[in-house]
Amino acid sequence: MWNQYYNLKLTDLDIQKGHHRSKVGGMWDEMGKKQLGFMKEMGLKPQHELLDVGCGSLRGGIYFIKFLNEGKYCGLDINSSLIRAGQAEIKQGNLTGKKPMLLVNDHFQFKLFNKMFDYAIAQSVFTHLPTNVIQRCLISMEKVLKPGGKFFATFFETKDNFTDNPVNQPGGPITYLDKDPYHYHLSIFEYLIKDSSLRLSYIGDWGHPRNQKMICFTKMEQHAPNRDIKGEI
Ligand SMILES: C[S@@+](CC[C@H](N)C(=O)[O-])C[C@H]1O[C@@H](n2cnc3c(N)ncnc32)[C@H](O)[C@@H]1O
């Protein structure tokens, strides 16, 4: 599960000085507003249950919490000091009454929230993860999305599949096959959800300033697993 965020430790002073804002990529207000604007366009309403995967210090979270009804926001992150910073942002924004639920967890154990979700988002998270960890995230997500529920995730895209060439992302970083920041060919996501009740759709450009593309995993209303049932009556 290791990545640069696993061992990041912010002190209380770091948090007071606002260092947690740059640690999740900066552009605090721009990227916060953009996430909420996008999710509203995709149908997010105040009464929906939202899961923010890799929520960090709540760059998007603060905007989501303001918009959603009480108790509707859940955020999970691998890093405890970013979650502490998120709690400080909630206090500062007078949003404690909205009762957001935050969880530090390194195995995507979304079930610990004890609810099913209408929407989920992982903004700038898959960009830091190898494929096996992304698959764990998707396996856990399948179990907590309501039928028809949608999980949006951003990723750095490569159009060339079978090459180890780094990609110079327009307006963004150089991305890699096998190190953070990772890029992926779209087809890998189709492969990762094979035999699941999730379906992939490509949204692509959503105005991300560093050229991260958007995909959506939708939980099917009814799922007939495509598995061999030989021997069963
Ligand atoms: C670039 S930040 C984005 C944070 C937030 N989504 C946002 O838009 O501000 C990446 C986040 O992913 C989190 N992360 C990385 N690996 C993770 C994992 N395996 N499980 C949960 N969160 C993870 C990091 O701790 C960090 O908060």
C-alpha cells in the first residue's frame, strides 16, 4: 500500500500554517470548487450519501460537506495527519454540525462506514497507486455502492499501452508506468472490473489543470455474474 502519503507526518504547527493544503497538490479553492461543481453536474444532490476516497485534508471535502445534508459525507484516507488537518478545516469552516464521518484506513475498508453510497469520488488518488491497489479499491467499492451508484475517479492517461516510456502530461507532471505519479491506459480499468457488477465509462477531460482524466464506474442495477455454473441444477 506504500506511497509518498503513507509516512507523511504533519505537526499541529504545520497544520496551523496550512501546509496540508500544498501537500495534497495546492490549488486549494480551485480544485475544491471543481470537484463539487463536477459532482453536481453528475447529479449529486444534498440528500445523497457521498464517499470521498483518499479525501486527504478535505480540499474537495469542505465543499462537499457544505453542500450535503447532515451526516451525508464520508471521507477515508491512508494518512492520519491529513485527516487531522481535515478536522481542523471542518472546525474553521464551522461545519462540525454537518457531522461528516472521517476514517483513517489503509485497506479501503469502506464497509466500516456502515452505509451504502449513491456517489463516490477519488480525485487525484489513482495517480499515486499501482494497479493491484486500485483493484482492491474497486473490489471494496463494489460492495458499498447502491445499485445505480456511481464512483468517479481521476487518472493520468497514456494512449500507448505496451511501452515503458514516461509521458509528459500537458500542463502537468511527467508520469510513469511503474512509479508515482502513475499513468494508465484506459483498457486496464476495463480489465480490473471484469466479472464484477461495475461498468466503466470514460468521461475524459473535465477541466483538470494538470490533465487528469475522469472515468466512472457504475454499479449495475442487477448483476448476473458471468461465471461457470456447471454442475449446479
Ligand atoms: C493528491 S491527494 C488528493 C486528496 C483529495 N482527493 C483532494 O482532491 O484534495 C492524494 C490522497 O490520496 C491519499 N491516499 C494515497 N494512497 C491511499 C490509499 N491506499 N488509501 C487511501 N488514501 C490514499 C493520500 O493520503 C492523499 O490524501
